[in-house]
Amino acid sequence: MQPSDRDEIRDLLKRTAVALKEGGVPFALCGGYAAWVRGAPEPDHDADFLVPDDEAERAVKVLTDAGLQVEDPAEDWLTKVVQGNSFVDVLWRTCGHPVESDLIERAEQMPVLSVHMPVLAATDILVTKLMALDEHYCDFSRLLPVARALREQVDWATVEREIADNDFAVVFLDLLGRLGVVEREVAGS
């Protein structure tokens, strides 16, 4: 499989957002592209959206009805919208937990590639990224530029509280303190 084309991902991101908006499905841009909109480096892979768990089936129907190619992967917590070599993940669970409406409601309407859409709050972006860390995926090199770019937009006390049960995330927060990205008191040092 060839690497995804950035223009293709951007187009698919916009088409997915417009379909969800027109279909009245609550959603928010999350992950790397949400961080990018808020100042982080642009990701070089897929885009991600969150929908509330109880809206998952309707989201799939809305996307299909909009003429988008929707694939049902083996995972039972997301669907993929595909175009060429690119895809957008539409998730209704994150870090093993159902997406709740309050997470979507905290998102801020922002212009993304000329389409206004809800974008996850910076604090929520960091919490969801950090809570995904585990013994199988612990790539701090992707997280460091995101944390640096978003640092002034983040409620670090909330991040610290939300990630307290994930040792990998706690260590990353300590690293941020040691590097001076956040105040050491915030990072628990």
C-alpha cells in the first residue's frame, strides 16, 4: 500500500465533516488533525473524528448515504471512510471507553480547511492521546511536538488528574516538566 496523499486526506476529512454536519450527527475532529488546527505539526497519516457511542449506527448510515465509501474494520469501536489510499477513522470509543456527548459538547467550532466544524478542546486532545499510551504503543516522539504546540491552550491540572491511572502518560507528563514544556509542579515533579 502506498503512503496516503495529504491532499486526499484533507479532502476526505472535509467530506466526512460535511456529511456528519448535514446528517445532524454530533461529532468533533480529534487526534492529529485537531492538534494541527490548534497549532501542532500536520500529521502524515489519517484523520480522526469522534461521535457519541449512541450515535455510531446513525453516523455510519449518514456517511454511506452521502456517497462516501465506508468500511467496517475488525475493531468494534470505529468505522473507516476510505478514498484512494487515504482514510478517516470515525470512532465511538476511545481508550476502551464509549465517547460521551459531553466530550463532543466541549469541542469548539473552528474553521478547518475552509469548513467550520467542532474541534476537540486542546486539553481533551492531550488526554485522549496520552490515555492511548500503553506497552504496545508508547511513542513519545509524536506526542512531544503536540504537547509543545498546545501547551498554553491546555488545562494541565485536568490532564494530570485524567491520566493519573496510566503510568505511561504520567511518565510523559514528568518528561514535559523535565524539559520545561510545562511547569514542574504541574508535571508532578
